[in-house]
Amino acid sequence: MLRFMPVGDSMTIGSAGEHTWRYRLWQHLCTAYDGPFTLVGPRETLHDPISDAPTSHAYADPGFPRAHLAGWGEGWHHMAPLIGEAVRSCRADVLLVSLGLIDLGFYTNAEQTADNVRAFVTAAREACSRVRVAVMPVIRNIRVESDPAFADQVARFNELLAKTVADLDEAGSPLLLVPPPASYDFHTDTYDGTHPNESGEHKIARAFAEAMWRGWGLGGPYGAA
């Protein structure tokens, strides 16, 4: 049984009424991966915009393994201290990570965020020496249009992330940099400039799926949305 753990921020946890990219990737792997697998994690809820808390179970389609380690307003800064126990308790084999927007927006600069990536990987490997980690760079959101300093930090972090992934990659515990969706446009692939709509969910899921297929021979090409 291959155990995938989605790790992320608000783009990964999703809001009440959504499918989430986790669901789209699950659908893909059901047809593309030749073997038993599941999604794991210590959490399974969606964000409830009314209570502003992760208390909703109202998935558009709840018929999939909903487990994850994602949170609204959380980043590398928050997940690095949590990932070791999460990997250990959930016996995760593959981490699918999409983080950084929150860090750069509110907590840490690009260099500090890269340091937290290293702490995250170290903790994950201490929990499972064979863990695989697929990491997506920060996807640009609407803030980059009005905040040049933030846009510069996003670009700088993505450069540092690529170097960090290359530096930490090991044969027994590989790291994979996931190319961000080439056609992703926050004007059309989100509902508010940041959070993915249906097309955005598919594009994020496709990016992870294609990277794992090309980089690790895991699964297969993502089908038409």
C-alpha cells in the first residue's frame, strides 16, 4: 500500500463545497497507478468560511480518502514542526507539498523559508528514512500584481527551493521539484485570485501527477480534465 500525504495551505485544504485538487489527483491515480494506494494524514476536514475554522466535512464529492496535512493560513513555518509525527503516525511514503505563499506573505523571507524547507525534510526523514517528497514552488497569486516586494520574494524563494531540492535529493529518499502548471493563471484558474476553482484544481493535480510519472515512473500521464 503506497501512502500519499498531501501537505499544504488553503489551496490544499480547500473550502466547504469544493472538490479540492486532492480529489482530482485521487481520481487520476485510481486509473493510472497499478497498485494499492491511499491518501493519509492527521486531518480530513475542509475550511468552513462561516466559522473561519477547519470544521467542514462538506466535500463536493466525499467519496475518496480525505486525509491530509493542510491548513488555512499555514506554511512551511507551521508544518516543519508537525511533519515528523505526521509521517510517523500515518506511515506516509510520499509527501505532496504545496507551501510557501503564507510564509512569504506573513512570516518569513525567502531565505528563512528555505531554511524551514530543510528543517521539514530533515524531520520527515527522521520519521521515515525512505520517504519521497514532491514539492511544488509557490504559485503566483493576485498579490504579486500590487506588491512588487512580495513578487520578488516569491521569485527568490522559488529559486532557493530549486537549489534546496537539488541539494537534499538522495537516492534512498528522493526529492522532486514539481514544475508549476505552465498554463495556470490566477485570473481564470482561481475564484478569488488565490484559491483554485475547478480548472485550477485539475491543473495542480496534473502538475503533481506528471512530475511523479516523469520523475519517478509512478502513475501515468494525467487525462483530460
